[in-house]
Amino acid sequence: MTKLRGGEGILAQKQKEYVTLRLLVCPGYLSSEQLRKLADIAEREGRGKIIITTRKGVEVPWIRFENAKDVSAELEMAGLPPGSCGRKVRAVVACAGTERCPYALYNVDELCTKLTQKYYGRQTPTKFKMSISGCPNSCSNPAINDFGVTGAMTPRLVEESCIKCGVCARLCRGDAITQSEGEAPVIDHDRCIHCGWCIKNCPSRALVAERSGFSITVGGKSGRIPELGMKIADVVSEEGLFQILENTFAYFERYAEGRERIGKIIRRMGVDHFKGEVLRGVAEDGGDG
């Protein structure tokens, strides 16, 4: 048997004559036509089973080894290319985003597609996972990915528009807004979680986005010894996000020893050292709201 190449989305099963095909689904949607194709292939080539993975990908198990490449090529023709495995950038995970979710601050589908087109399958010292959440609800678990992106907004009060209704203080999810009766609300920016919920719900539009963009966490992972990523930026623009990511890849490639994940490198080298290199020249500022 020829050695399996995980980078082609062909995963070994413990039954040597069978493999599982991993497929890329970006940004997490399957068309009805693709679902029918998957069902047809699973019935014809496998055992009629399809797996939806934790990273919004698809796997088709019980494909005979000798048929794997032909089946993979057929699926790619249907817009389902091979999934990434091994020492590479894996599939980027995204939440529902602004198209469907009332909490989301950003069009994550668009960003997921950009990140996938630019980085998916890139060779790295060991696997590298990315996730995007449209808001701090973190439905796509950015904090347990090597590189986590979260939509963020910083509120600013336009006091002359404020009707002192108290809605923002009642709804604030970070307990960052206080208000005395008859007075304008006060925002504690050290406590603000940048969710933008006060901005979305202010009835007089007195709260506006002073900054909008993304917060960044790096170094998270799940697995046997899970670790949460470290927040290295509160609100950066999309341009800043890509600059930080490029710098993170450069840092990863420069300092990795063996098969270290990026989080282990940061903990070995020190957070200050990491931030000093990857944040150099990056403005801690998103775009105007």
C-alpha cells in the first residue's frame, strides 16, 4: 500500500483497506446540490455515512483505499476540495456572522473566504488552526485556536443625543456602563468587552462605534492539554489583522523547535517577546464606526 498523504485529505482508518476523505467547506455552507452529491458518493463508494466535523468540515468514511483519489477528484469537481491535514494551515472556522446573527459585528463569511484563499494549506512547522467569531459570544471558539479573531467595537457616548433612559446600563454584558438617575451613562473602558450590544440597542443612537474591527488571541488549542489563547490586541483593523497574522507565521517559522504549536513557543519565549515582534508597526485601532 502506498503511504497515505494526509495533506491530500485522505485519512487512514484502522482498517487498512479503507480511508476517510476529509473535505473543505468554506465558509461552512453546503448547497443542496453538494449534499445530494455527498449522499450519492457515500452510498456508492462508502457505507452511506457522512461526518460533520467540529471545524465545519465534512468527512466521508469507508472509502476503499484504491478508489480514494478518484473519489476525491469527483468531489472536488462538485466544489468540495480536499481538506487540510498534517503540518499545514487547517480549515478556517467561522460563526454565523452578520447575515443571520443579531449579535455579530462583522461579515465573517467574507473574512473566512479571504483567509482561506490566502493561507489554507500553507506549510507550517506543525498544524495551525484559525477561527473567526463575529462578536465576543465566541460561538466558533476562537480562544482555543492557534489564531483567534473576534469582531469588536468600542462605544463612545454622544451626550447631546442621550435621553438618559438607562437601557445601555441595563443591557451591558460586561458591567462596564453605570448610570445614576437623571445622569448620562459612564463607560468604564477597562471593563468593556467590545461586544457593541449597547450601540445596537441605544434607542436614541447616542452610543456610536468609536472604533470597530477585531480582537486577536494567539496560542490556544484543545487536545490532550488544552490552553486558552492570549489576547494580544483589543481592536485592530482588517489590515492590522492580516499584518499580525503574517508576523505570527514568521515568528512561528523562526522560533519553532520540533513540532511545537505556536502557543508553546510563546510560553517558552515569553508573551512580551512575542508581542514585541508581531505587533511591531501595527496600530491598536480599528476603523471609525
